[in-house]
Amino acid sequence: MNTDSLFQLAHVKQHFGRAAESYEAAAALQKEVETRLLELADYLPSEPARILDLGCGPGRAAGLLKQRWPKAQVIAMDLALPMLRRVPKHTRFWRPLQRVCGNAMQLPFQDNSFDFIFSSLCLQWAHPLPEALQEIRRVLRPDGMLAFSTFGPDTLIELREAYLAIGETPALSPFAAIQQVGDGLQGSGFHKNVLDRETYRMSYPDLRALMKELHAIGATDARSGRKRGLMGKIRWQRLQAAYPKQDANISSSWEVISAMAFKRPHTPFADGE
């Protein structure tokens, strides 16, 4: 699989690893998105026996899923090992979570392994997205359910436009639009697909505070062809001047796409089964 065509995997792994200590304190939006996505578990047709939290981060969702279904085997998987080290604090010792360090593009599980795969704000780093969805479908059991959220292209639109205003390519990772996500699900063989999008707006005292938060949650430019090196004083001042202000603060937009989909039931005539 062509995992590094857009994003540099080592860069994503390194930055989320560095963000492990600061992530939970800074990730207010991520917690809200995760909480809403967990509500989709109500649509599971039956109690799941095996659950995967893909891109689990520090493991909050995995812990809540284990709390809801104590008898289920819940596996917390992340690319960054330092994130996985924080997972145990989100569960009880008598409700242990299994932890796996791995890549969403090459899931280290057998076919038809999970009844439910949950993934909050992880798949925007998986490219090409259709290949990641095919891999997820492979390890889902027939009738298994996928619930995931991902950032859309209007995420940080103000910052993107500020870069363009000073004549520079935005130092931000690109994300798939909702139409591309829907096409990816359809093309990967999922059915009963339901998608939604919502834009969240966050407020900051200044651009430096926004940049500090992006660093704290590991959401930095992960493109293979990104510009290396620190931004100079003059460039930074120009970017600050170009960023739109509201009163004394600035705001940033975060487009979140949420999706629920199912693997088709096994039949002798189902493609790929």
C-alpha cells in the first residue's frame, strides 16, 4: 500500500508521540467530537464481542467502550507508542484493554475480526483514504459496524487563507471532503452509509495560542513535501497580520465529518467475501 504518498508516516508518528503528555489537556474539541461519535454505538444491531478503537490516542474512548461492554474484548490501537502508554489510566485493572501499536493502512489483524470499529479523528492521516477503508472492511465481520470522524477541508480555513494572502502554500495537511469520504465508503464495499458534517469554531487570544494548541495535539503539517525549518520573524509577522481578527480574539474553524457504515452480510454472491 502507498502509505507515504501524501503524508510522511514517521512525521505523524513522531509528532503524536511528542504530544502524548499535552494532548488531553489541549484536546477539548477532540473530546467533544469523540463523545458525539460514541453515541453512534447505539445503532449496533447486537452487543459486540470484539471492538477496535483505531487511532485511540490516550484511550479515553476505548475505556468508555469497555465500561459499556465489560465482556467485550476492546483493543486500543495507535501509531504512537507514547499515546498507548497512557491508555491504562482510562480503565480499571479488572477491565484491561489490549494495546496494539500499528498503522491504520496495514491492520495487524485477521479478516473478519471485529464487530465494531470506532475511530475518532484518525483517518484524516490515512492516505489514500479508500485503501484505509478497504483495510478496515477486511477486518470487520459481516454486518459489523464502522463509526468514524475525520477532519474536512474547511478545517483551519482562516489559517489556510492567511498563508495564501502572504503568497505562501499553507503549511497544513489537506483533508478529504465529505463527497470523497462518501465515495470512499461506497467504493470500499460498505453499505447503509450515513454521513454528516459540522463546523466547530474555537476562539483564541492570538495566533500564537492557536499554533501552540496545534503543536500540543500533534496536528502539524504531515505532508511529505512540507517546508522544513522554523518560520522567520518577518514571515511570522506577515502571517499574523493576514489572519482575520474578531474584536480582541481570533477564531478557527474545524470541519468535522462523521460517518457510520456497515459491512455487508456474508453471502455466496457478495463481492470480496
